Amino acid sequence: MTRKKFDIPKMYQSPIIRKVKEATKIIDPMKKDLEPTVLDFGPVQFLIPRFFGFCYGVENAIDIAYRTVAENPDKDIYLLSEMIHNPTVNEDLQKRGVKFLFDTDGTEHIPISSLSEEDIVIVPAFGTTLEIQSQLKEVGIDPYRFNTTCPFVEKVWKRGKQLGKKDYSLVVHGKHRHEETRATFSHSADHSAVVVVLNPEEAKILADIMTGERPGSDFEKYFGHKSTGGFDPIKDMERFGVINQTTMLATETQEVMEILREAAIKRFGEANVLDHFADTSDTLCYATNENQSATLALAETDADLAIVVGGYNSSNTMHLVEILEHHFPTYHVRDKGELSPDLINHFDQWDKEMKRTRDWLAMKESPHKIALTSGASCPDILVDEVLLQILEYFEDTNKVGDVISPFEEKLEPE
């Protein structure tokens, strides 16, 4: 895909992280080096991964949304739900008059039936369901006119449709309540039998049902609430492919695929597996792969702790936290407002609650090494602000301009 140039509002543009990113693109144009960048401020060092932050789909969504608001000052503008999972972006759009029709869980705020054909509705980066598309058309609104659906989400839908035409069922690796998975389920159910699995553990349950090692009644217990009506795990799993919610752990999607492929081999024989299991690895989002690969490289460093900046309902951000927390203390924060020298407020995705950790910076040796990254829906400026906030907690730090100058030199034309 040709890299499109997006118009990102200046308030989201970063004077620090942006220069690091642009310089590393010049140094490593083939994207082969995953070694994190070290920003050395003396008593504290920040380890910055090769890839993180805004992806293609998010930049596309922000470009369309802000341009739509600017070009239609006299119209009522609505978002179906959060455009992306970042509170800073969504709150700013609300301040500009944009209203939300639904919560992220699908709870309705404003009935679509109350809208008119003069109103504007922006479809979020996650896409939306065929049912909602139909409701918009009924009131005279074209759901595709201001459509910010990520091209890589649409790629998953297209691959699913190709398989549906060949009578394949679909297994969706995703969180069944997530907007993107709800949309993918809807589009897939239009042409195929569909079931959603959350993780490799659920994939193993489905595999065992498929091969007869578990009773068929287990299907209703584990998957009845997230499958198309009448899904038959024996009949419908004779020919199937796996597609995914693009923000899931790519390594997990591959593991889900392998578990179900092995079940197909067990049931139909290795010589016949290609007639029953479709290779869908081409649907994995490149940005998810890059960000997670870079985070795995970041996890191999000798950092003292990690900070991940992003929305607390952002799936891709939570997966970055999941990678890092196996290696060192990791804190998921919305923005710099969660930090103080002695206390950090952070989101715990496992307990689904905010927690407070004291003495989070109480490390014995200097320099303090902090791994710093963000989710795909997080503006780089928020990472800048976290970095600058932490610098205030240390004395005699190197000046930001001096630390960034080697990167700026890479950006200067020769």
C-alpha cells in the first residue's frame, strides 16, 4: 500500500518523538533494525521502540474526521462511537460539537431514527455492522461518505468474503464485544457461518469439539453467545479459515491458526488439510505486527520499568502492556496527569480497575532506564508530555535540544 500523506492537527504533532521516528526511518529505511533508540538525559534514559504510536488506519481516521468537522461548520455531525480508542482525541472532537450515537459497548445514546439526511455520520476506524449501515440508509444517510474504517480491517472483511464464496466457515480471533469484532462478525455472518474465539485456550476447546474429544454440548456453553445461529462445530468446521480483530496479539492469532490447523489435520489427514483449512495469515495487520515486534525487542532491554501511554479501552495498547509486564514493572497511563514523583495511577487490565503505585521511581542505580511506548491510537505529543514530566523529577538532566540534535541532523538535507 502506497503511504498516503495525512493532515494531522498540529496539537497532536510531537517535537520530540516525531524527530526520533523520522530519523530512524532515514537510518533504517528497510525496517530491519528493531533495536530501541536510547534518549540519554543523564540521570534518566528513555528507551524508545522502533515502531509505536499512530498507525495508518488511525491517521486516516483523524484526517477524515477533522477535515469533515472543518468543512461542515453548519451541520450536525455524529460519530457512531469512539472514532479511535483514545480519550484525548474523542474528547476534543466532542468539544468541537461532534456527538456520539453509541457507547463502545453498543449502548445507544441517540437513536439513528432521529437523524435526517442532512446530518453527517462518521463511521469509526473499527468499521460498523451491516445492521447499522442499513439503519443509516433508511434515514437517507450514506454510511460510506464519511467512512474512516481502517483499510486493514476492510482487508479482513474482503478475505472473509472471498472464503465465504467458496463455502468456508470463519473463525474470528477477537474480543466479541469489541466494536471491530462486532463489525467483522456482522460482515462475515452475511455470507458464512461464524464463531469468535478469544485466545488459544478457547481455540483448543473448539478444536477438541471439532475432533470429537469434547462433547458437542460444550459448543453452546463456550461459543453459543458468539456464533451465528445454528452453528454446527462438526459440519461447519469441515471447511474454515481464521480471520482476526486486527489489534489482537499477532503471535496469538498465529497460535490460534496453528491449533485449529492441527485439528483439521487430525480430523481429515495432513494430505487433505488444504481442502479444509484456508491459510489466512495475509490478513494480519502490518502495523500490529511491527508494533508488537518492536515491543518484544524493547522487552529484551535492561530497562528498570516501562510506561505505555494510551486509552484504557484500547485493545492494542493493552497487548503492548501484556508483552512488557512479563519483563519489568509496567504502567499503563492515559497521559502525564497520571504521574507524580512518588505516585503513579495506572490501569490494570486484568482486574479492570485503576491502581496506584507508590515509589515507582525508587530505583537504586543511576541512570534510571525507562522503556517508553504508546498504543496505535495515541498521539505522539502525549508521549512527549510524559517524557518531559518525568524529566522534571530529576536534577541536572541533559537539555532536550542537545539530546534530540543528532536526530535533527539526520533530517537536514545534505
